[in-house]
Amino acid sequence: MFESCEMKLEPLAQVQVGPLKLEAVASRQMCIIPDAPLNPWGYAARLRVTNTGSTPVQLSHGDGALGQNAFGLLEITEHLHELRPTKIVPEDTRGPIDPDQAITTDLSLSPGASHEVIGAPTYILAPIQASVAGKSIAGGSVPEEDRYVRNFELEFNVWLVQGGQDLTTQMRIPLTVMVKSPENQ
């Protein structure tokens, strides 16, 4: 099973809001070999915004410390065999945001053009750490059939400003974390 695991960026959710196509782009799978180096940041979710209209669109969003506000994780749901789904709301570890450090990106998006918004990729750590530890995302035990293959659903909040108007929506994406078992190493 682990041999079929592949990490690659692909659109996992899509919403059309007026002339803007919003896509959550991430890796559907995270392939983990315990005690081996892993840099998951390149596979973490990001928001791709594409102008599908025929005229330019004025767009702005938080960046830097505010990037998480533009595209941020609301909750993680874990699906284990024969158990009710477990939901957790990630802890906000940003602390107070210094207004002098707040950055806003303003741009004009031409017809057909795309722009990526990167939120805080650290959300990916909780599902990975729980999977490697063999615990549920809430800290409990997991059924044996879920020990090395774990299924999660991640819900993100999108908050952009289009032409001076707030644009908010939510997007859900799947994530499967596969941990290579000791007998296959």
C-alpha cells in the first residue's frame, strides 16, 4: 500500500465566486517514513485564484502574518474505521499581530491570470504527528486497520477583498497520511 503513495500538488477543491475561480491546491497524500527527513511545506495547501472573467479584477489579501487570515485552517476532521469522525480546531499560535508588520497584497488580476495565496502551512504537522505516533488526532488510540493509513478532511476559510467587497467562503480538502510500517522498511 505504501508503495502507491505519491506526493504531488493538485487541485482538491474548487469554488466559483463571480469571475474568480478559487482552487485549494495541495497533495492528497503525505508519505511518511519514520525517522527519515521530510519537508512537507512544499505539499501543504495553498489557494489559487484565477480570473475567469473578461475584465481585470482588483484583488487584495493579507500576506505575511496575515496570510493565515486569507487562507487559514478552520478544523481538521479525522475519519477512523467504525468510529465517529473526530474534529479538532487547531490552536492559533500566531499571538498578537503587530500592525506595523501586517502586509496586504493588492493586485489587478487580468483575464485568465492566476495568483497563489499561501496560508500558514504548519497545519500539516498535527495529522502527520498523530499518524506517526499511532494516535488519533485527539490523542486516543486508533483501530489497527488505521494504524498506517489515516484519512482526514481539512476545512479552510478563504477571506479576500475583491473590488472593495469582502469575499469569504470555506473549502474542504481530503488528506491521507500514509506511514511506512516497520516491517516494510
